[in-house]
Amino acid sequence: MLMSKIRILIVDDSVIVRSLLNKALSTDPSLEVVGSVPNGRLALKKLQYANIDLVTLDVEMPEMNGLETLIEIRKIHPRLPVIMFSQRTKRGAEVTLDALFYGASDYVTKPQAESKEAALQHICNELIPKIKALCHREESPKFRETEPPNTLPPLPPPYRSSIETRQKVEMVAIGVSTGGPTALAALLPELSRFFSVPIVIVQHMPPLFTQRLADSLAERSAIKVSEAASGDILKAGHVLIAPGDYHLVLEREGTSVKTITHQGAKENSCRPSVDVLFRSVAQIYREQALAVILTGMGQDGLKGCEAIKAAGGHILAQDQDSSLIWGMPRFVVNAGLADKVLPLNQMATEITRRVKKEFRQI
């Protein structure tokens, strides 16, 4: 039985952008653009009578902007996938982050390409995979990635230790992607301002967006949150988020541990990459490290979790039902690396328990 096409509504005030989106999406036979409108009011009218599977929504529009439109969409369609389409500017980052907190499913930055062909390629590479992920119809409305056969290399026997020999956690490293801002906004405010170890985070985001994410999370959380810069010293109760387009690694300096950011080659098509951070965490903290893998597409974090597990560290993974996209956690879980698989609303409690060494060996 053939699966029906994914029906998409494009909302953008620019004729050129609407044309680019229409042309790019039309290259994929599984997608169908069923509407293209210049503002939020017309989008809401279209949603009243058209069968729409996903909306691409411009941030800045006349009459009703993207955030206002999203709020109204969520009143009548709480689960309809909405992807924000924003400029890579400070204003675009601010509104996009607000939109994610108000229920947008994901975002894509508008192309900054010199040619029409490059712009079309950017849209095809960045937008189409997210549309397919968010609209996958197997099992449930949430995306369930299908693992290709024989894609994972053989792993060494999983590390095992008794509760007597398991070391207390001295740092927490978090890897997250699609659905991450909302997940982090739920997780970090649950941690006490007296949280006793440092936290480092890789969230797949471009420059400007990570700074805005750090600012937004800082406003919501009792613990300190900021975007990392090279030379930052890790401190208890301080969250550092990898800056967009830079890898984040840790390095010991005397009795302290500091951050280094660099623009080395992308890993898993990502910079920052979870794998890059987690490998450095494993080298420095070994059995005292706790890795947390949250919602996201792809398998960034798998290799890093292998390194942390081999060093004797702890690994927690978000469960399928609470993940927007169960990709990154699924690869870690299926590889047998996770000590525990938890819904998001239980993650802060388990992290705190392991930091205080109040956990039971599984």
C-alpha cells in the first residue's frame, strides 16, 4: 500500500522565498505543497478547510507574525508539526527560540547562498529531512527512525561495576538536537541552584541561536547558564552550552578543567558535535562522568557514549514516548550503552541522584 504524500502549507511574506520553498519541496515525490500564503491570517484560514500535515512558518511577516500565528495554530492544532523558517540574525534567533518554547516543532535557517542553486540545495538538505522526520506515520505521530541493517560496528562487552566500586559523578555532559530547547527548558529548571557539579551541553544549533538559547534557559533556571567560550573554567552548578559552529572539548589545567572551542571538521555532519565533547569528557572524568542523551535526529553521541562507557562512566537516555524524535537516544539504547532509559520528567531526579551517589546498580 502506497503512503500518501506529506501535505505542506508554506507561510512566508516573500514571493521569492515561497517560490524557492515550493521548487525545493517539489523535488521530493513524497511531498506535496498544497498551499502557499503570505501571512498568518491567511494561513489560519487555510488550516480551517485544508488537510495539512505540516506548516513551514516565516518568523517576520506583516499583519500577523510567525510567533503570533504559531500561538493561534496551537490553540486549534496542538500536535500539527510546525517548522519555523528564520533568518540567521539576532532577531531571528530570539523569535525562533521563543517559538520553540511556544510549541514549534523545529526550525530551519533561511539560505545565505550566493546562487539560486545553492539556496535550493540548502533547503533540500536542511528542511526536507526534518519534514519527513516530523511527519513519519509509522507507529505514532512521533518519528521512529528505522535502523538500517549492519550500520553499527560491533561493540566491546558493556562495562559493569558494582555499586560499591561505582564512582560518584563529578560532571554531567548532555547531548541533544531536534526538540532540544523544549527538553532543556523542562530539565534544567528542575535542578537545584546548589547543584554540585558542572554541566556541559551540545545542542545542535547555529551561531547566535546558541547564545539566545543560553540566555533563555538562564532566565528559566536556578542554576547559572551561559554559552561557552575558550578558556572557561568548569564550576559546580554552572551550565556551559557549546557555541554554534564550534566544537567544544575539555582540557585539564592543574586542578581545574577548562573549555576549548575549535572549528575542526564536522562529525556526523554536526559542529558542535556530541561525539567530540563526550570523547574529551571520557578522557578527563572517566568513571566520574555522566552522559545524558536527549531527543534528536541521527546518531551523534553514539561514539562518544561508547568512549564514556568504556571509561566506566554513567549513561542516561531519554525514552521514546517523551522524545520528539527518538533518534540519538535510540542508537545509544539499542547499542546497550544506557544504564537507564527514562522519560524526560524523571531525568532531573535521576541526574541528581547519581551526582549524590544515591542510585541502584541495574
